Amino acid sequence: MTYEDEPYWIYGTIGVILFRFWNKDKTYINLISVFAAGLIASQSLTSYTVIQNTEIIWAISSAGIFVFYSLRFKRKSEKQIIDYVKIGGVMLLIIYPIPFWILFQLVITPFWHLLLYATPFILASIFVYDRMILKPEPMKKKFTIILLIQTVLIFALFIFAIIQKMEADRLAEEAERQRRNVENQQKLIHAMRVTMDEMKASAR
């Protein structure tokens, strides 16, 4: 399964709803939610309309969410480590939709493919840390860094497992292709032998 096959609109809709209604900081929350929904639409509509329309939706939505989330971030009086991590999450959200890659004619290398595949899980982890782990009580900076490092390691193992699976699938496909080639060659050799036998029989 490729990341394009993922039910992005489901993940995105849940994320927008949680961001909109489970958020104490209401700064620009409605505008950010609308532009986030626009990013979801730009990905979801790729199969139903011409790509130029989705590129326009993506461009407007990405510019809007970047500007207003930056203003939201700037207005925070006390910035925690998780706030900087969330900026990275917003950037992942912006580059996730297919229209971004088509508009700038970029190639999705295996690294980017795996990162985009893991994006919904990364954003979900950031949300869990922000709302459930780091918010209930003040956390020391060292403890916060340890938690984030643990998360990075978990995702690294997750991506490594995906790489191993992709390599195994590639080897299996290669083995199947070689098996079919051998079968085709055997059939060809058999057909040539039959033809030669028929030619020898007719020569007699």
C-alpha cells in the first residue's frame, strides 16, 4: 500500500475536529481549521477533478495555514519544546497532499514516501503528547526531550520495518518474475523441440 492509498480524508477530518474543539488556545483557530480542511480537500479531490483545481486549493490552504499558524505561534508568550515540534508537524501537513508534489514537479523518493506514509501517525503522536502527556502538569525540559527522543526512535523502527517489508516484497516480485521467465523459456524450448521433431519426421 502506498501513502496515496491511505484514507487521508478520514485522518484529516478527525484531526481538524480534534484541533477545533479540543483546544484551549482559540487564537485563529477557526481560520486554521478551515485551511486545514482545504488541505484535506486538495488531496481527496485529486481523483475527482482536474489537477489544476486541487493545486489552487492546496496553494490557498497551505498559504493560509502557514501564515495564521505562524501568527498563532508568535503570539504565545511562553513557548515550549512541543510548540516547535508542532511547527514541524504543520510543515508535514502542508507537503503531504499530492498537489504539492505535482505543482513543483518533485519526485517522491523512497525516503519521502516513507515519511509521508508515517505523517498521520507522527501528527497523531504530536497531538497525544501535547494534549494528554505534556499538558496535565508542568514537565521538565529534560523529561520532554526524552519523550520526544523515544517517539523519534519508535518512528525510526516503524520506518525501518516498512523498508524491510518493501524490500521483501520487491524480492518476492523479482523471484516471481524470474520464475515466469524460466517457465516461458521452458515452453519455448519445448515448442522448438516439437517443431524440430516435426521437421525431422516430414524429412523422412
